[in-house]
Amino acid sequence: MANRSITCGKDECLKARKRDYHRAYMQRKKPRKKRLAYYIEYSQRPEVKKHIQEYHREYYQQKKSA
């Protein structure tokens, strides 16, 4: 039987419960490997790679000036 916690049903409680479940789920080995494999493939796409490079350039320029 699944471990179910009772919440009040308010939006904040439901969001917190979903966030906690998702955090725990993503720490499991299988979803983590799947997510990392997808991200590696995704980040190699030319349009995404360009966007990531621009983001890093801006990030490090801001960090340097701070």
C-alpha cells in the first residue's frame, strides 16, 4: 500500500505535497539516469547549445562585475 499523507486540500498544501514527492522521485536512480541522459542529448542540439553558451557568458560577466 502506498504511503499517503493527508493534506488540507488547499492549493499551497497540494503544491507542497507535489513538490516533495517530485523531489523524492527524482532522487531515485532510474529517473535520475533517464533525466541526465535526456539533458545530455538535449543540450547538444545546436539551438539549445547556443542558448546555453549565451547564458553562461552573461552569468560569468555578471559574476565578474559583482
